[in-house]
Amino acid sequence: MSLLTIRDAATGAETLKTEDPAQIAEALRPIGVRFERWPVAALPAGAEPEVVLAAYRPHLDAFLKETKAGTADVIRLTADHPQKDAIRAKFLSEHIHTEDEIRFFHEGAGNFVMHVDGKIYDAHCTTGDLISVPANTKHWFDAGEVPHVTALRVFTDTTGWTPHYTGSDIAARIPVTVG
């Protein structure tokens, strides 16, 4: 289930916790984060990337046209991935990207944690969630120690996905909230 927890970055005090998708979208909108739910395609577990993309093509084409993004691909991270620990570590530190980071969760879950204006916005995204984190927003991502996620990545320029680390240790001090 989708979950948004908002905390004060200095004290860690929780100011909002909701599982309601409309409330999640409303709470994230002021910081420029887009959150919405898409219907989930009925595909076999572990479907090939081309099959996943084809299943979402109508929603994806409309989204690409609206956002003027260029293309999409599919990424899968599972517990048996030989580089899962290195991949996880790469995104656990606070960083920014020079392009919006857009993900649609076809299977599994993960946390996008944004650090904006003295607040921590911890969005636990699950199957059916679309999240778009604006360029230059300080954030980190965690799919957990035992990852299970298949997601569509939407982008205009893949070089915009290079993480630029802030040097802050805030991600190590603020635990993610798992549904």
C-alpha cells in the first residue's frame, strides 16, 4: 500500500502519515512532486521488459506527450541480482539529478525520500504508483535489503540520471518508512 510520511528534518517529528493516494498527491504537489495511481497490467510475474512496456503503452504514450519526455525503459531489481547491494548503496545517499526522476511501479515497492525546505517527504511507492521527482530535488531511494521492484523509467536524457551527491549524511540519520 502506498504511504507518505512527512517529518521535520531537524527533529524527526512526524507531521503527516497517510495511505490515501489523493492526500499523498495533494501533500507532494506543493514541492513539485507528481504522484498518481495507474491501473496495473495483468502480466505474469517477471514479464520481459518489452511485454511490460507494451502493456502500459497507452498510459505511457499519453504521459510522454504531456510531459514531453522522450522515452521509457524497464528496470528490475530483485533479491537474487548479483549487484543488488552496490545498486542500493549508489542511491542511499542524498543526491540530485539534472532531470526529473520518473518511475512507475509495475511490481514491488521502494521509497523515494525527498528533503525539501526543512522537511522529509518519505513516499513508499508500491505497485501502481507513478512518482515524478523534479530535477534538482534533494532525495534518495531505497528498495530495501531484499529488493523486489519492476519499474518503468521515463526520461528525456539519460545523462540527467547521474546522481550528484550533496555530501549530507541526512539519509543515514532518517529511517525510511516501509508500509
